[in-house]
Amino acid sequence: MPVAKKEVVRCHWAVGGNELYHQYHDEEWGVPVYDDRKQFEFLTLESAQAGLSWSTILNKREGYRRAFADFDPVQVARFTEKRMEKILTDPGIVRNRLKVKAAVTNAQRFLEVQEEFDGFARYLWQFVDGRPIQNRWEAHKQVPATSPESDAASKDLKKRGFKFVGSTIIYAHMQATGLVNDHLASCFRYHQCAKLAKKKF
């Protein structure tokens, strides 16, 4: 008699999504990111998501990768008005002029932060004292949309000239890049991500 396959328990938001959604939840979301280029990728994608569903952005991720020079902040920082106009004709991204302009502005500010702090990731991790916050939520409704840490990071990013970096967007960014472990305690990824959190940056 065949053994019944054990059902994988995921966070509420990832249930019912497509394979891309499952893969993102199972392999990326909540994994601590110390790499600047990956930080810039998530910052660009989270800023683009404002007012939209994350699935919309995830499905357009490869379009963003193509349009924004594989998320190289040095290249994106040099985008001209002409280049931005061309990007706005690309159906592979969210064709919002303010968000495209914000990605270029953020790349420029990103490079400034890199230089000042010897890396953007080093700058951002200071808001959680260099170590991921380990929450232990039992239900999806307990997971907050912001935190004191995202409030502080958002305020500082805005002061530095970043765009589309409200506290809700920055909290989502912190969740995605593992500064906060917000997998539900029942999710199979909770303990896996917690084990990755032992490094202090």
C-alpha cells in the first residue's frame, strides 16, 4: 500500500498560488540577503508592487530583469530619459512612469548609500542590529504590515531621497530579504529560515 504523501504546510499567502509563487515562498522569501545586487532587485520589485498584488510583480520579474539591466544599480543609475521612455513601452513590466523614474532615482541613491556605508546591505541590516528578527506568528492575521524597524528605515530612506519606500513597502522588503522571519510557525520554512539567521552582519 503506497504511503500517503505528507502535505507541505505553507504560509497563508502562498497557498493556492501558481508554481512560481510556491517556488518564491519555498526558496527565497525570508532568506537573509547580504548581497547588494539582490537587495537592489527586491527594492525595485517591492517599489513597483505598491498598490498591486505581489503575484503581478512576480509574474513580471523576468521582464524587470531584462528592462533594468539585470538589476545592476550602476547601469540603472545612468538610465536617460530616452531609455526610460523605451522601458515604458515594455509590456513585461508595470508601465507606470513614476515607478520607472523611481527605480532610476533609487539606483542613484543606492550607490550613494553603498559608498557611505561600505554596502547597502550593511546599511539596511543596521535597522535590525545586524541579526534577523524572529517572529513566531500562529495566524496570518497576526502578521503586521509595518514595524518600528521599517518605520525607522523608511524615514531614513526618504530623507536620503529614495522613492516608493513607505513603511509598508520597506516592511515587505524586510520580510522578503530575511531581516524579519515572518513565516508562520506552522510553515515548513519557518525553522529553515531561522537556522539561516545565526549570522550577525
